Amino acid sequence: MAKIYIEVIPSAGSAKTTNFVNKLAIIIDVLRATSTMVTALANGCKAIVPVHTPEEALEKRLLLPGTLLGGERQAQRLAGFDFGNSPFDYVPEKVGGKRVIMTTTNGTRAIMACREAAYICMASFLNLQSIVEAVQQKFSENSEMEGLVIICAGTNDRFDLPDTLCAGMLIDALGPECVLNDLGIAARMLYKSNENCLTETVLGTNHGQRLISLGFKEDIIHCTTSNILPIVPILIEDEIIWLTEEMVW
Amino acid sequence: MAKIYIEVIPSAGSAKTTNFVNKLAIIIDVLRATSTMVTALANGCKAIVPVHTPEEALEKRLLLPGTLLGGERQAQRLAGFDFGNSPFDYVPEKVGGKRVIMTTTNGTRAIMACREAAYICMASFLNLQSIVEAVQQKFSENSEMEGLVIICAGTNDRFDLPDTLCAGMLIDALGPECVLNDLGIAARMLYKSNENCLTETVLGTNHGQRLISLGFKEDIIHCTTSNILPIVPILIEDEIIWLTEEMVW
């Protein structure tokens, strides 16, 4: 395979100054937005509609009757919403066959920030290997692709170690032919020195400690489990859906 | 010693949203501003005056006759300036007993961005151990100190691996009692997995590769040599000077 030029960016805010034209964008928000989206889709959710604000979510529901609302501010469920941002909220009985409008502090903002990209998909540890295969396929079948941008959603526009570790795992799996920016080099090094203790390391991060203090330790354990959900969530026409084999992407 | 709260920030731009009140700020620009400042002071330079722009540097020289001008844009010496940003430019014959007004793309900008800090000093691999001792002394003698902010100057407001490795070396030397943000945790991990190959790793970074292409490989080798200059450069009244034992800081 030809070389893939990869730029890792540390937060949703940094996406503003990034060039996404003719690129594949992958958004990572391990704790917890993209992990939760992957889990929801695996549990039968029909589509996730990312929006910027809670107000926008409430307005959008008026236009899409029967849709559920999910998301958080300060890691907590919003008033009037059906779900918070815990993957365990999105059980099959509740999300099966339904659309969920979702707004989170960092994850959905990162998704909205890279709309200029040619292709957009969502990664987490849960579905990492499926994303690797999707990237390899996209770059082998489309010679117009100019690069891959991995957007770590970050935490309030600051560097977030869990997202960076997941970016590093993706880069490592893509192989040695990748051309990386410094954050990509660092992400791969960080992954390699933590690959046998990912959960433990993530529990010790700032975001990990905060979620533990709020009672979400089980969420972290789930969100740091690798390759259990073979799903590629892609953004198409303002909705995140599960890419199936018969679809044209 | 009591716990030290350490925040590592990735670039001069991020310093804008950082609280520096009652904190010690340490600026790191391995390639090459802070390494060059340390080298210049070791070679007898009386003081370095950091300024934002080349124009400001030229204006300031009119007010300070006999002062030299140093710095870079695009890693190259500026027209009408006495020195570029290479540490090898600042030899004793030229800088001995002189003031140098200096402007660089990232390093001097980072210094100007943390002026609210209670104390400000400049670190590099060259003088790392002296900085460690200065930090330990400051926090043991002053119980009002609320924390340490390590500003990696970065490259055009992006994450820079050489600066982050140096931040990691500083954190590692300060011991296990430090309370770290995620970038601090990552910096220490990155340092630990590269401590025996710092020069090689820095040569492979984006900034390293760029300097090599411009003919500055020897600069990188110098700038990644640890603990050869026992100097603590501090910012006092708009000038960077060598902190000596008889001085009150």
C-alpha cells in the first residue's frame, strides 16, 4: 500500500485550522462519545444525529418525532434527555430501530468541526480493527485521497491521553509506512508503551479520574476494551450510521 | 517536599487561556530558542531581551545602543540581524558582555504569553538539572506557590515532540509526588520510553527533519545534550538573565 499521510490533532478546537479537503477524518472520543455511538449502533440504533447544543437537540426533536435525545454536559445527563453519555444507557430495548439526537461537550463538537472532509467516521477502542480495515480500503481504492486526519476530541480543547492512546493504536495497526506529524509519532509511542495496560492507564488519566468520581468506572472498563464491535460508523447527510457491505460510501 | 501541581501546555497559543497567578512558569523550546538562550548566557551574554516581532527588535535597538539582534523566521536569520537562532552563532567573542534582543517564531512568543506568572524561567536539555533544583527550591521556600506551568513552545501552535520530551525529563526528575495533567502524564511516558535515544528521536521529529534539511543537524545534536550548562535563565524586568547565588529571585 502507498504511504498514508496522517495528521493527529489534539482537540475539537484545533480542527478549526485544519485542512480536511480530500481527506478522511476519523474522530476519537474514547470517554465517551464515540465509544457510546459505536455501542448504540451495535445495539440496533438506526442513526445518531450529532448536534452542537442541547437547545438544538430539543428543536431538532420537534422535526423528527419519535427520536430520542442523548448526551451530556459536565459528564451528566441533560434535563429532559432520554440518555446521558454512558454506553450502558443505550441498551437494545431502548435504542433498537430508533434515531438518537446527541450532543456532548467534546465529541459531537469534533464531528461538526471536520465536515469539510471527504469521508468521516468514528473510532474507539471497541471498533478499532474495523476502522483500520476501512482506512486501508479507502486509501487503496481511491488514489485521490490526500491524507488521514485523526481528531482526538480532547477535553475542553486540551490534550486527552485516552483519545491519543486510541489514535496511537490505529496508527500502529496501519503499519510502518505512515508519514506522521509529531503528535502522531507521540501517539504511537504512547500506545506502544501502554498496550498491555490500556485500561489501567486510562483509569489514571484526568478524565478517567473524573468519571470514577462520578460513578462511571465501569464505563471506562467498557470503553477501553479493544475490538469487540465490528462496526464502522460513518457520517452521511448529518447522520451517523453503521456502514454495511452493500452500501456505497 | 509537598506535592507540586504541574500543568503542561502544548504551545504558545494555549498559554492565552492558562491561569499563571501564583505559579512558576517554565518555557521550553528545545529547537532552538531556549537552548540558544542558555548557550548564549553560558558564553557570557549579559542579558537577552525577548520581543514579539522583528520590527519591535529593530525599534528596541534604537533605545539600547550597542545591543545585538538575534532570532529567526522560518528557521532563518533575519535581514539586518547579527545572529540567527543557532546556538553556535552565540560565541563568547560575539556575545561576551553584550545584550541580545531576540525574536523567534515560537519561543519568545511563549515567554511573552506567561508574563502573569510569579516566576518565569527557561529550560532546555542543556540546563535541565539546574532547572530541577531551582523548582525544588522555589516550592520548598515559598508555600504560596500554587503550581508549576510548563509551556512547550510548540511549532506554530502545534504539539512539538522535542519540547514534550524535555518537559517529561523535568517531570521525571521532580519525582513521583507531582500531580499532572494528561499532557504531563504523556510527557513523562514519552521521556521514559526515549531516555536512551533522545537525540535519535528528536532527529526524526517534524521540526528535527526540517532543521536537518536546512543544514542544522549539529544544532539538534547540541540541543539534545543533557545537563552540560548549569544555568537558570530567569525573566526579570523584561530581560532574561543568569540567576546567580547572590541574587534575590
